[in-house]
Amino acid sequence: MVEDIAPETVTEKLENGDDVQVIDIRQPPQFAQGHIPGAENIPFPELPQRVDEHDWGNEIVVVCPIGQSSQQAARMLESYEGVDEDARVLNLDGGYRDWDGALEEA
């Protein structure tokens, strides 16, 4: 089951240099306007076709505007054979709506 992770916890992990992979599932124009530093943009509709292109880490945080479609995307990633069984796939609770951390532009 996909767990939610608080925005503050993601901020701490990024600041500590923890090995966390942030996947932003918004469309490229939204991503370009501002995203979590180091996030990778894979729009949700493209995720099933692009999932094989990536080396998935041990901790994956999926992000969207409000945390609903990212929950679905995280479930899909969690069930994907290419993601290690021991990997934690997490949903950013509240999405960008609740994100108070830094943003970078593309």
C-alpha cells in the first residue's frame, strides 16, 4: 500500500541529501513553472509507457497538484516489476498545494 509522506519530511530528506527520487507527474508547462528541486517530470499519461526507461531508487516520492492523481501513479509504480520489492513508493500528502519548500524552474 502506498503511504503518504508529509511535505516537511520530503524537505528534510532533500536537505539531508537522502537518496530520494521525486517524480512530478504534471504536464511539462506546469513543471517548468516550478517544481521540487531535483524532481523528474514524467506526465501521468506517459508513465505506463516510460516506466521502463528509468532506474528506480529505493525511495520514490510521486507529486501532483493536490496529491490525488499522484496516489494513483504511485500505486502503479509500486506494482511495476522494475521497482524493487523493498522500495518505498510514497505519495506527497497534499501535493504542491501543501508544499512550502523551495521550487526551481526549468
